[in-house]
Amino acid sequence: MSAVLEIRNLHVNINDSPILKGVNLVIKQGETHALMGPNGSGKSTLAYALTGHPSYEVTGGEVILDGENILEMEADERSRMGLFLAFQYPVAVPGVTVANFLRQAINSRMEAQYEGEDFKGISIPEFARLLRAKMDMLGIDHKFAGRYLNEGFSGGEKKRNEILQLATLEPRFAILDETDSGLDIDALRIVADGVNKLKNENLGTLIITHYKRMLDYLQPQFVHMMMGGRIVESGGPDLAQEIEDRGYEPYFAKHGVEITEE
Ligand SMILES: Nc1ncnc2c1ncn2[C@@H]1O[C@H](COP(=O)(O)OP(=O)(O)OP(=O)(O)O)[C@@H](O)[C@H]1O
Ligand SMILES: [Mg+2]
């Protein structure tokens, strides 16, 4: 049976001010969802709250996966449950290569599955084969594996690295917050192609984006609009087109949300 990630009435404060004010969203394995919305509406806050970032105080609601509330779990436990957040490791890690980082991540996931049995980890040749296969699939130069994680990565390389992590870790649910990056047309296509190649019945994704073009590539079945800390509209790709044509202004009035500029 396919798993479901269910966000129920999630409320999150930052520095005591309410940012998320009751988010409801259900993502099934195999589904692709897009999350759009004006600047400052709470999209990244949702992504960070799901990672368990300490600055994001959950004041209400729950997020259910396999019958458990993941909000009560540590960040690494969430990741072992098969939840992947693209900005979980945004900082540069000097001295740790892309390959080492991925191998460690795979090992910690596998170790959890072995639960106490003697576990030696994925062998180096086996891991090298796996990594090469994923890099070939995504058209990433093998040299990339030897670079220090995120150190001096360009915006596009960071995104590609995220997609490589996604491909290697094979999570059940992935949340990709793309908004902060100025990807050029080629990088956008590479990231979109990468996500498309990884789409399968075992992966549910939530793609946060401002780019209609991204959605043209990805063809999500579901498009949601966040405004004022809530999801106020949900539909199909036609919703993204409507936002492209009309902007957010008509929706501010419709949903009684004040326009706030960051
Ligand atoms: N550390 C913080 N301290 C205070 N306010 C914050 C902090 N982080 C976020 N906020 C506020 O929370 C609100 C939601 O921000 P968030 O980053 O979730 O928006 P977003 O929808 O991702 O916007 P964008 O499209 O610009 O990425 C904004 O008003 C923002 O100023
Ligand atoms: Mg954001």
C-alpha cells in the first residue's frame, strides 16, 4: 500500500509570531504536488518546519506518516522514515566530499533498518557503482563526487547536488524548496529533468516554485497556492496558468489576506 504524508492543521510560529496558520495537505507516494504563493506567504516555513528546524515552533497540528506524528521525532529520525528535504544541509561542509556525505547518509539509513544486527555499511565498491549509476542517469560529471559538499558550489551546482542526493537516498517523500535560487534556463531544465527521471510510484514530491516554466516541465498533478500561512487554493496545472495570467492580487481579496511585502 502506498504511504501518505498528511499535514493536519499545522500552526508554526517564528519568534512568537504566527506564520503558518493551519496548513492542510495530503501527499501520497507517487504524486507530484507543486506549492506556489507570493513572497513571504510561508512556503519555506512549511519546508523548514517539516525538517524539525529549531527556530520554527510548532504551536498546533500534526504531520502523520505511517500512523506516527513526525513532528515528535528528531530530524535524523524523520530522514530515516524516508522524508527528504532539499535544504536540510544547505551549509558548506569543508573536508567532506559529496561522495562521503552520501555514503554516510545511506549508511545511517541502512543501519536503522538493520536495528542492532551487525552492520558494516555499504561497501566502497558497491557504493561507487551506485553513485556512478546515479550520476550517469542525471548527466553529472563523475568529478563532482570528489568536491567538498556545497563549498563554492554555484547555484545550479547546489541544485544538481540536491537532485543527486534525492536520487541516491531514494526517499518516499521529497520537499524541494527551489525559490531562493536564480537558476538559468539550462539549470532549470537540468533540475526538472532530474526530478522527472526520479518520478516513480514510490516517490511523493512537493515542489515549491515560482516558476511556471518549472511546472511545464514537471507536470504536477496537483497545484496549491499558499497565502497568509494557509493553503487557500488547490487545483491542477490550470491553477498555475491562472496565477501566471492574473497574478496573486485577485486572490488576496478573495481570501481576505492583506498584501504584505517582505
Ligand atoms: N527567522 C525569521 N525571523 C522572523 N521572521 C521570519 C523568519 N523567517 C521567516 N520569517 C517570516 O515568515 C514569513 C514567511 O516566510 P517564508 O520564508 O516561509 O516565505 P516564502 O513563502 O517561502 O517566501 P518566498 O517566496 O519569498 O521564498 C515572512 O513574513 C518572513 O519574513
Ligand atoms: Mg521561500
